[in-house]
Amino acid sequence: MAKKDDVDLPFEKALAQLEAIVGQIASGKVALEESLAMYEKGMDLVRRCRAILEQAEKRLEILSAADGVLHAAPMPKPAPADQAAASIRP
């Protein structure tokens, strides 16, 4: 569950924190317990980023509507949770 601090976190900051966490865990220099806590924080950040992107998608659909008819193409399915951090990178 997202912590109170994460709820208002802008997308760019959440993504930067997520990238930092992925880098630290991938380095292998973090103890197991700390890695698990970081992973949990990372998953909270993934959920926050996805929520922001879903809101942006809805706004774009509304803005893209022509003559009251929505012309939106389906979005690709999200990557599995264990690959989410890698798929968010630009």
C-alpha cells in the first residue's frame, strides 16, 4: 500500500526514486532485509506511476474526443510486476 508521502509524489520524482531503488538493488551491495524493504517501496512507486499514467491517459482520451465520439486505440498491456521498473524507463 502506498505511503502518505508517495500519494502526492509527482511522476518524475516517483520515477527517479524508482530508478534509484532498482539501481541499488541491482548492484548487489544491499543486504537482504534492506533489499526487501526497498523492493516494497519500489512497488509502491510503480503503483503511483501507473496511477498517474492512467489519469493522463483518461485526460488524453477526453481531449482527443471528436464530435463526442472517442477515437482511442487500446494501450499495450502492462509488463509483469517484476519487469515494471525496467519497462518504465524511457
